Amino acid sequence: MPPGVTVVDHPLVRHKLTLMRTGDTGTAEFRRLLREIALLLGYEVLRDLPLATRTIETPLAPMESPKLEGKKLVLVSILRAGIGLLDGLLDLVPAARVGHIGLYRDPETLEAVEYYFKVPGHLDDRMLVIVDPMLATGNSAIAATARLKAAGARSVKFLCLLAAPEGVAAFRAAHPDVPVFTAAIDDRLNDHGYIVPGLGDAGDRLYGTK
Ligand code: URA
């Protein structure tokens, strides 16, 4: 495994990913599965979330007990497929702040073109998790991460569902300080920048737009 890359290969993740890859899995089920898988991936990617100890009263006694500093976390979704992962992570950490970056792939060059950017303030003081289901060429992820760093982000992780070896290598070369979490690394990219065997177009499968 390349350094800085975590493949979350829990049996439940692998099972759900197989269902998502299957071509005749419909939109509603695909969306539900992505939300469920996000919970399982979130467990790993959020493993070092900062805690703060509070005094609480159980029915029997007072105790010092840890709670999340939930407001410290920022989840940044790369539109539009990122929203599918974001929804699951928000189930886990409802108090997280949320940012959105709109990027589309130029079909000719496959370069990322930004059309929307809205993120919470004080990024330098927060842990960021950027989410996009498919790390394919890496262009969108690289551009989004650079944009967030330029806006002040210092502690960043990248979470996807599927990655291509090419995308992982390009992303890690551009941002060696940003760890990558994924459910699987597939074989390759095809000539259109799609992950093979992959699961097709994540946005289309999520929203039924094909
Ligand atoms: N985006 C997708 O939705 N699917 C791919 O395979 C690559 C990029």
C-alpha cells in the first residue's frame, strides 16, 4: 500500500461496495448504500477526532468523560457526488461544519474547472475531510485541496469510495501531507478518465441522471 493511503477493507464495506458496483443496482439502493458505507469509512477517517473531557453525572456518580469537539470538524463535499458521502458522515457528526466546492471535469482535458466555492471560516483552526466518491485522475481532488489550503486549511484528509492507482499517485505527489482513505483501489483508468472496473459515473448512479 502506498504510504499515506488507508484502504478500509472491512467485510461490510466490501460487501456493500460489491452491491454498489453491480450495474443493475438502482438509484435508491445505490444512494442508501453510499450513505451506509460513509458511516463505516467515517469510523476510520475520523479516528483521531479531538475530544474534550467534561464532567457529567451518571445516575450513580459524577465522572470525567470525553465528548467530541464537534464544531472543530469541517466536511467539504466536491459537488455533486460528494454529497452522497457527506450525508452519511453528517449522520455520524451532525455538528460538523460543511463546505461545498463545485468542480466539473472538462471533457476534453479532464482538468478540474471550479464553479462554486463556499466553506466555513477559520479553516486554519479546524480538521477538514474532503469527500468525493471517485478518485480517478485526481485532478478534482488536487484542485479542491489546493483551493482549501489557499483558503487557510492546514489539517486535511481526503475520503473517497473508489480510487484509481493513477489518481492516488497524482494526489499524493501533489499533496503528500494529506492522507487518503478509500474502500478500494481498482485496476486502472480508461481513456475517458473512468475507473475500471469501478462502478460507472457516481453522480449519475446517485441521482439517476443517465
Ligand atoms: N467519476 C465517476 O463518477 N466515475 C469514475 O469512474 C471516474 C470519475
